[in-house]
Amino acid sequence: MARDREDILMSPFEIVVVSGKGGTGKTTLTACFAAMAEVPRVMADADVDAPNLGIILSPRETESRPFFGMKVAHVDAARCVGCGECLRFCRFGAIVMKDGKAVVDPGFCEGCGGCLLVCPESCIDKRAFQRGVLRRGETDFGPMWHARLAPGGENSGMLVALVRKEARREATELKAPLILVDGPPGVGCPATSSLTGAGLAVLVVEPSRSALSDLRRVIDLCRTLSLPFGVAINRWDISPEVTEEIRAVCDAEGWPVLGAVPFDERIARAVSDGRIPVEEMGRPLAELWRAILRRGSA
Amino acid sequence: MKIAVASGKGGAGKTSIAASLVLGRPGSLAMDLDVEEPNLGILLGFEGGTTRPVLQPVAFLEPDLCSACGRCAQVCEFGAIAWFGSGLPVVNESLCHGCGACPLVCPTGAMRERDREVGTIRSGTAAGGPFIEGRLRVGSVSTVRVIDETIRAGTEFKAHDWIMDGPPGVSCPAATVLRAADAALMVAEPTPFGLSDLASVLEVASDLKKPTAIVVNKAGLGERPLDDLCRRFSVKVLESFPFTRSAAEAGALGRCPYGTDADWAARTGRLWRAIERTFS
């Protein structure tokens, strides 16, 4: 028993900030949490499509390495006879005919290798392409792992998993009890990859019907993954009416509301100037963070 | 003309701008391709219509025919088929990409495919015009499949103009929408986050050689100049929509500012004229 207890204490607790809908304030809130936490922590930006946490936390880069996704098909144009067998087999629309030769769009190829099997000329092989960059940096609050997917690329879920894995490895090494992850929008492959196996999901919602609809979907995803979650309402006073509606829905559904932060043009200005708006968000933010910690330790 | 509305960053205002363009030109097809979080229907007041499933093949094993050779497991690149050197292989449906490689190599015809629902397409009439929406089933990761099927279904409407409300990001879902469009309209939020993501999505459109232009939204909320990006990608800003509390409040209630804000509607009219000058 004592041993188990120790393992639990050693394992860093990972909080992932997601939202379903984009633009609700995930990154700004994650940066505030990074600034407010009082224990050693490691930060990660798991929005590898549109990484923004680094813009506000300004990490001093210590490491950068290329990311190679799955190998994808490549046609040897010199030997291709243009029969089109590969194109007919491909389920992902990744092969097109150009000047009588098959050409693979690596942005759409999922690397299944089916085309290699059907090609009568055996002129297709698989190659690894650089699909992005993985980075580590030092912020004022601790190390940060982030990445950028090559625009138009595939395999964002793989890169998300890699960013989180590195953050966890380093947190474990440093005996840092906390990992703070800025997550991607949506409920698809990147969002699923950012939430799988985390400790707590903080779901940021703004008072709009759209954001509420998206919140419902991201909660469905958390439930699918058996992941504890809590709701944070951002810019609640943009529409007190819809905020009330969201609170009522949360109460009726049994979704815990962790706090609500108001809108203030000074917050937008601070972020625009590259400052973390902890002061501007004031007491509601401090209360939200305390509620997150309480929910995390529950 | 098929116009994709994109932005890189989420929450920049793609859906508000897309809904405004639809309302500003009755008869254009409203197409929601942000299938992970579709919201265009909320802003256009879509209700009813018809729903059809989006299916994707997944592998399944007919155990009586299986000779336990293990070739299916060897060929699967996604780790969706487990085989332990003897006995029957086991398919994990949630990892299967439906690529069709395992039935191809199965010597006995035991590895087959069946359809699995990965999303739905809703279509009908919204705000007096044609409307179609793709919606990914939560728990599925077949975002691109649902987008592709929704685009295909959209051709049934035979509409002259398409407004395609795209997903955030710059990876395969966003690229799929841009690839299917004739032109791309990028919604720029003039904040440090917004411009960083805008640069990435401009790069995708430029790689795809799509005619591209910018519309600024929430002007005044940040003051970052766009001149450098416009020069770098040779794109123009067609129109600018200011950040106003009234637009934000309309959006909160699920209404498009086009209907509640005369200035917003006038800017939409100018945006349409600028789109025609730029893309035709």
C-alpha cells in the first residue's frame, strides 16, 4: 500500500485545457495557470496545428528536432506506366494522375501501403517525410514542450501524443507534480490524442449557443475516454443571459462548473502586448484556479 | 464559385462571416464543413431537414473462413489487427482506417469489410436557401471522410455559389476543404495568436495554388498590422469587420450579426462585391 501511495505521488498530474470550439480563450487561461501554479510544473502546447502558447510564454529555445510521421507512398515516375490501379485502390483520394503518371499527395496519404500491393510495376515505395518540428524551451515558470505541424500535414494526433509524452517524461524526471497542457479545438483525432490518459480536462466555454453545442460534444468525448472534467466559463458577461443558460444546462446535466471569468478589453490588450493577464483577470481567475486544484485532487 | 472560409485559429469568426455571406446572397449553398464542431446551422436557424449517415468500411473477420495465416495483421499499418502467431486474428474497429489492405491480402476471403457510421450529413433549407452540414460522430476520428462525403452530397443542390465554412487548424481537415474550393477567404483576427495561425493557413492555400484574399474580423481588438503578411503571400484585405459588443452579443445568442446590425450588413455587401472583383 505504501508503495502504491508513493507511485501516485510521484506521477505528475496532467491538466488539459480544451474547449471544442476554438477561440474561447484556452491559450490565455493556460498561460495564466502556468503563472499562478505554486508547484514545479511543465507546460505543453498540444495544439500543433495552430500553436500559440509560446507566443505568450516566450520560451527560450533549448532543443528542436524534426518530426517524421508515418511513411507515405511515393511513386517512381520513371517506372510508372499510368495504369491507375493505385488510384482506384486508394480510399483516401491521395493519388492523382498528372501527365499520365500517378502522383501521391503526402498530405492525404495515410500510409496504409495498399497501393504498393496493387501496383503491377512495383514502382511504389514508402518514404518518411519531415512533417513538423518538436521543440523544448525554458519559460519563466518551467520547461515547455511544443511543436508545429507542417502546414497541410497529416499525423497531427501522433505529434500531439509526442509533445505530451516528452512533457510527462520531463515532469517525471524533475519530480514536478503538475503538467499543464494547452489543447487543440474540436473532438477529432488531435483532441482525442490530447485527452487520452490525462488527469483532468478543463473545458473552456464562452457564453454562446455555438460554444454550448461544442461543449456538449467535447463532454461526450471526455465520457468516452472516462476522463474527469470541469467547465470554465470565459467572458461570461458578454451575455449574462446565455451564461445563465449554460449554468442551468451544467446543473441539469451534472457537469461541474469551476468558475467564470469576465470579459475586459484590458485582458485583450494585455495578450496583444504579449503579457499574461493574471492581474487583469483578477479574483475570478484565482477562484477558478483554486476550483481546478480542488477538482484535480478530488 | 465555391468559396472556402478559413482562418487557422479557431474563434476568429469564420462561421459569422460565412453566415453573413450566405444571407447576403440568397440562393447560395451554405455548407458547414467544420464537422468536429458544426455551428453554421445555429447561426442560420437551421431546423428539420433530412439526415443521412456517413459510412466508412471497417475490417471484420469471418472466422469460419480464416486459415489463421496472419497476413492481415502483417499488412495493417495501423495496429488494428492483433495476431499472436496462431489462432484467429482480432480486429480493433476503432483503430481501423478502412484502407482495404487486409481484404486484399487475405487468401481465403475471410477478412471482409462492413460499414460503420462515422458521422451524419444533415441537409435542407435554412434562412430560405439550401443548407448542408457534416457532423462527425463523437469518438470517431474520420474527420476527413465526413468532410469529403459532405462536399460530394453538396453537389446535389446544383447551387451556383457555395459558402464552405471550414474547420480551424492547418492540417488535413482544413486542407481538404481548401482543396475542394475555387477560392479561399481567410478570416484574420488581428491579434498575435490570430496572425500567427493566419500565416500558417496562407501557406497551405499558397501550396494548393488557391486564389486567396483576407477579411479582417474583430478589428480594433488587436492592432497588429497585416501589411507584411499581405506582401509575403500577395493577398489583399477585402473588407474589415470591427469588434463591437453588439456583434458579440448577437453571436452569443446564436444570431448572425447580418440580421441585427446594419453596418455589418453593408460591409457584407461590399465584401461580396470585392470577392467578385478579386476572384473572377
